[in-house]
Amino acid sequence: MSVTPNNIKIAIAVILAIALVFLLRPQFRNYWHNAHAAMPLFVAHEGAGKPVVLLHGLTGTHEYFSRLADTLAKRNLVIAPDLLGFGRSAWPDIAYTVDEHLSALEKVLPKEPFVLVGHSMGSLLALAFARQHPERVAGLILISPPSIQDRAALGKILKAESAIESLMDLDNFWAPLVCNLHEVLGGFSYYAYRPFVAETIPDAVVMAATQHRWASYNGSLEKVVFKLRATTILPEVTVPILIIIGDRDGYVNQLKLRAIAPNTAVFKGGHNILWEQPDQVISAVEKFVEKSF
């Protein structure tokens, strides 16, 4: 087939059309998410029996708990929502306060008492819920509960973690740029992100970590992670608690946690201890869940 000026024009038009679709994708997506802001959170259900609820951390989705969920589902009903602004739940233009997150969660939580498991930001929301509704929580498991004061403190932690993490310092344009690229490129951004994530974390979890927008990321960081500190809330919670942390987790105040909560398990690893030491973490969670009912 010979290349003619007409063929070149058609090819350019197709390329421009594809580029326009990608560029407008965030606007279409934002319209849809705001129109469906009141819809219930997406929830993955697995297994049957006494309920266990799993709350993921910042940039996570229900996929983060895939291996833990599969194990717990052998004896329990596992309920793993995508938090407001993440994954397959709506990403509306809101502030993403603690109350907004908990209000959305209320609609999908079981009525009977359940064990509540949270990782990172999810553990802070779990603490806040247990403080408000202790009668509904049979047991509380906090995995890597952070205590981060502000952006400056987070910046120091991120720089210590890795070079790629330091790009999310949030006092520059990199973090919003990355989130906006997620919106524009969708799943394709996974291929740029995957090389910088530990091999222990599965592809599906890395792919799911791109499913959010800057508003939900930054709002949840500001209104949840910086507003709630595990070491402050823990003394106010009356339900049985198990805390699981990595000995190299820079986001966690280990000394205070262990002083406040004697039932703290420490394993070798960092903030993603669930994927660094899965067998040990899952075993500890299983035993605690069994004792809670």
C-alpha cells in the first residue's frame, strides 16, 4: 500500500482523536463520579460465616488484601470495600474527611458485630469507627497504623524510603502530576509504576494502586492521615486490639505503639509488612479473628 497525502491526513486525524479521548478522559470520568457520588461503595465479598471487614490504605483498593482475604474466607465472610475515592468506588469532588469516609462505610458494613482490619490509612479509619461504635466491633486489627504529624514529617519519611517515594513529597508538582497521569492514562500508568514497586507486591495490587485521583489522594491525606494519630486514639478504644507492624516501618511510631498496646506483633519488614511477611501476618490475623468470636 502506497503512502499518499490522504493516508497521512487520516493517520494524523486518528492519532489526534485518540489523544483527545485520553485528554478528555478525566473530565468524563469526573462527571460520572460526581453524578454517582451517593452510590454505595464497591465491596468485594468472599466466603461465609462471621464477618471480617478489611479497610485498605491510601492509594490502595480491596485488592491489597487479596491473599489475606482468600485465607480468611475459608472460615469467615470477608467484606473488603474500596474506600471512597479509590478503586471501583466513586471519586467525587469532596473534602474526603473522616466523617465522609465513615459515612460511606456505614452503608456497606454488616449489622452484626464484626472484626475490623485496617492497613495504614485504613487502620486510622478503623480506629475512628471503633471509638464511635465499640458495640459493633468484635475485634480490631491494625496493620502498620501511621502517626504522621504533617507534610514536613511525611516528606522526611518519604525521602528516607526511596528516591521514587520522595517524588510524592507533596510540596512540589510531582504528586498531583502522577495522580493526573493515572487519570489520563488509566491502566497504562501501571507500566511506568511497576518497576519502582517491590516485587513482593503482586501486579494486581500495583495496578489497583493507580485507581484514584488527586482530590481523593490529597484530601484523604490531609483530612485523615494528618488528622488522626494511632497513638492518640488507641487509649480511647475499648475493643480487643491486635497491632502488626514492621520493624523498619518509618511511618509508625513503634515505641509509643508498643507502650500503649502490649498486644503488638513486630515482624521484619516495612510499611507493607502484609506482603513482606505474608505467612506470619496472616497467621497472626487468623488466630486473633478466631478468638474474637
